[in-house]
Amino acid sequence: MTDTLRASLIELIRRTSAEIPDDVQKVLLESLEQEKKGTIAESALKIIQQNIELAKKKSQPICQDTGTVLFYVDAPAGFDQIAFQETTRDAVTAATKLGYLRQNSVNSLTGVNDGTNVGEGAPVFHFHQHRSPEVRVRLILKGGGCENVGVQYSLPIEKLKANRNLDGCRRVLLEAVVEAQGKGCGPGVLGVCIGGDRPTGYEFSKRQLLRKLDDRNPIPELDRLEQDLLHTSNELGIGPMGFGGKTTLLGVKIGALNRVPASFFVSVSYMCWAFRRQGVVLNAEGKIENWLY
Amino acid sequence: MIHLTSPFTEAQIRSLKVGDAVELSGVVFTGRDAVHTYLHDGGALPPGVSLKNGIIYHCGPVVLKGDDGQWKVVAAGPTTSAREEPYQGQIIKDFGLRGVIGKGGMGERTLQACREYGCVYFHAIGGAAQVLAECITRVRNVYFLKEFGSPEAIWEFEVAKFPVVVTIDAHGNSLHREVLNASREKLARLAG
């Protein structure tokens, strides 16, 4: 099990780092069609397309910032999380040696980067038990540039005229898009959580990035807000890389959690165009049965 | 498309304008957070590194050592430049830089230093680590590898036809400021 699982996880990391998921690629190609010909916005999106093709062909990282390594694992009761974590940490170090991941994990107190990508809190694991017998492992590699433009608002915010309702959420989310400009490597995707406390709000906002870009929110008011924010953000003229242009965002995904009466947080995780997300279903031996994106 | 090869003259750099697409060739040195704080705090460049009339590239590449002992650049796109804003102006002045390559733009102090000392900000495409790595034709050397770790080290690269856009020129213009102001005005109209 261990060797097979280890090999499957290295392959998951390789593919996540080197290949953009189909749902993201589709939207990127559509945005290239829409940009005005001969502009630097169009040329930026063309380079992005060349880069996607080259990374896949060479089996090398789309972006050199291979980011925070985030595993989302759904498994049945009785699944050995400790053994899984040990094997995964080993696979992360092996994938780093192979150049699928940059040496990217730094001790925050000493500044030491030991080159393994393993340490306190690295990689990140989110385990979830489910009734199904299958083990599902999803991986997001989230670069630091886009993580740094993430933001959390505590409503109301008077100067943004943001009250504790969906209009207030809309106002702070558009503010987040304008503040981000090109710094998060746009065109990007907003993962949003309305409600929760501070850490669960951020965590749930990031979890929204597991959704496919072409899915629709089953909650009608959130679906409307997602469509409206996508459309309105693309009217702002920020464009790819903040060069100006029509494509500022590729998608908006919003979830909501209950809150306490005193708090109303709106949390934003911004994902860059180099949206590295993949997932696999593993069989009992740890072999990859199928790919999720 | 404008082609430029390092080292640059002040006149070449001052002839560039915001929005110009440029292909860069010659030598570039990488430097990001650790290098900028170190130089800003009075640290000396290691022997062999000269930034005079040259370029600093905000980049933490993925570089592997091959079986032949040669370095191989696996991925090398730009990192967010805004973090170097507290240090960049001083470094442009102290070390005679003519160009800074990065992504996401920089602020007023860098813009002022570009105007005063004759330097520009070249915006590379963030995330385009493979296209940009293809433009790196040779790794000449690496400095501070042990001290700062691989992503934060100073890598000396030879580049050919490295594609960038001038987004801050030496005349006080910034595409970043223009787009920010225009998008703020639009937001005020759209949000009501």
C-alpha cells in the first residue's frame, strides 16, 4: 500500500503542478478570444496559453511558486490518517527533489528553508469522513502572490457603505477585486465565505476553489451574486496582470456558514490564473482509479 | 517590439515609455525579499555581482543540479514586486540599476527613483514560469545559496528575448497608477 500510495501521490503532485484543469483552461481560452486584439492584455493571455502548453509538454511547474500544498482528503471511517500523512509527507519531499515543487517551506522563526517542503504545518491536511468506501484526495497548490491578496472584512464597514446584507457583501467583494489589481496574477478566481468565525471563514473561502468554474451555486441568491460579481468585476477594466482589459476575473465561488449575532465576516481567497487543482480517487491499494478534474 | 541587451545606457532606458513591449537579452541577477533587505541594510554585493547599468529580477526560480553538475532552470517566473517597495528606490540609487523585472507593479518611491536615476520597471507575465525559463539560456553563477536558500539566492542568468512590458517608465508614468485610478472611478459608478 505505502509504495503504491506514494507513487500515486507523486503523480497527483506532478499533474497538479504541470497541468491546468480543463474547466480553467476553457475559461482562459474564452477570455483570450474576448480581449481586444493587439493589446498588452491579449499578449499577456497569449503568453499564458503558451506557458500552459509548455508546462504540460515538459511536465514542469506552470508557475515556479508551487505554493502552499493543500490536501483535501475524503475517506471512510477507520481510514488511517496518521499513515496517510506520513506517506504524503514523504511523497511531497520526493516530488520536490524531482522539481515538481519548489523548495518552498521556510521556518518562520529561523528563516531556514531545508528544501524538503515538510515541516510544522507543511503540507496542509484537511480530512473529512464520509459514508462512501472510496478515498478521494484533492490537491490545491496555492501560490503566495495570490494568497497575499486574500482579505477578510468585518461588516459593517461605513466607508464602503457595506451593511450586514448581500449588498454589503457585494460592496466589499468588489473592493477586494480593485485592491488586488494585478498583484494576485489575474485574471483570477474569488473563493468567498460569508459568515463563520475568522479561521473557518478563510478555510471555507479556500474550499470554494475546489468547485469547477462552470458549476452553478445551488443557492439562488448566492448564484445571482456570483454571476453579478463576475460580470461587474470584468467591467472594471483591470484586465490580465492589471494591464487594463476585459478579463479581470475568471470566476466567483461563494459559500455561506452560520455566524454568531455579533460577527459578520466576509472572507476572500483569491486564486491566480495558474489555478493548480487536481484530485484522484484511490482504490484500496492506493492506486489511482480516476481523476476528478 | 523593442530589443535591448544589458548593460544599458541611461539614454536607452529613458527612451522607453509605459506600454512598450520589450525583449531583453544579456545578463540578469535575481533578487527578492532576502536580497533586498540585505542590500538596503548596507550589505555588500558578493564579488562578481554588479548591478551597475543592469537588471534585478524579482524571481525565486526552481533550479535543479543535473547529473553533469550543471544547473538547470526548471521554472522561473516573476514574484510580486510590491514587497520590495520599501527597499527598491534606495537600491536603484545605491547600485545604479537601469531596470527592475517583476510583476504586479511598484509604488511611488520606486517611481520617483526611476525618474531621478534613469531606471524602468519591466513587467513580466506572472505565473509564466515555463515561457520565461525557456528564455534563460544559461546559469552563470549563484550567490548566497546557503545563506538565503534557493528561491532567495542571487542567480546570475543569461537571457535571450525575455518578454516584458514597461509599466513604470523613467518619466514619472505608471500603468499601475492609471489602471488603479480608472478602476476606482468605475467602481464608484457601478457600486453606487
